[in-house]
Amino acid sequence: MNPLKILCIALGFVFVGLGALGALLPILPTTPFLLLAAFFFARGSKRFDRWFHATKLYQNYLDSYMRHRCMTRKTKIMICALASSMMVLSLILVDILWVRLLLVALIGLLFFYFRFRIKTVSPEEDAALKAADRAEREVQAREPISLRETVEEVRVMHEELFEEASSSLKRDVPEEEG
């Protein structure tokens, strides 16, 4: 086996371990480590990538983001805080001007990307998306009569769950001005 693939698989397991610790310890974030695990497993092995996608860690913390490209404000803040604190620490420790400028630019890019490129959803919307994803996995786990029927059933479930979440949000949350 290619040594680079072995390294990717090993790093994938390291980051799964750190992500699992993050799920248990409130001071350690979960999502960034699981994103790194997904990255390394995807490059290391299809088998381990499929295994990782089937884990509860992936399904609880990453599946919604990977499918819908959205996060709650709390998740965004945690990821940005961890990543920027690591870069600020490097900024303090490094005396080379161009490296410092690069780190400042990376911090700016990080905040720009999270602010403008990743949609922010409320915890309720996130819960509705996760429920829809769980329903879709349940449908996929059953023996489908036909692919067309399965796709239609999943589409209808997604629409119903999203409409239910949207209507409850409209009732419960006052509209923001401006």
C-alpha cells in the first residue's frame, strides 16, 4: 500500500480520536477534528471513508454540514475561535515578517469564509435538517421497491420536515429588522 495513503488513514484515526474527545470535553471542539478526519479518510481509503460516514460521530456532527453546507452560529464561533487562536499563537511565536503577514491574511480569510460562504442556521433549523437526514438514512436502509419510489419518498419527507420547521420558526421567532 502507498505510504501516503497509510499516513492519511493514520491521521484520519488521530483526528477521529480528537473529535471523540471533543464530543466529551467542552473545552475541545469536535467539528474541526472530524472535518480533518473526513478529509484524510477520503484521501486514504474508500473503505475507511465509508466506515467513518457510518459512525454516529460523523452523522451527529458532520453529516448536516457536508450535505447542506450550513452551521449553527455556535459551531461557527467554536471553529473560528480554535483555528484563529492557533494562528494567533503562531503569530506571537514567529519573528519572520512575511509569515506573520500570511497568518494575518489567513485569519482574515477564515472569518470571511465562515461569515459569507457558510450559511448560518438556527439550532431549530439544524435539528430539522438532521431529522430529515436521519429519515433519509432510514429509507435507504430499507429494501426499496424501486429507486424512483425511494427518491420520491425522501423528497417528500425533506419537504414536509423543512416546511414544519419553517412554520414553527415563523410562529416562534419575531422577524428581525434590517
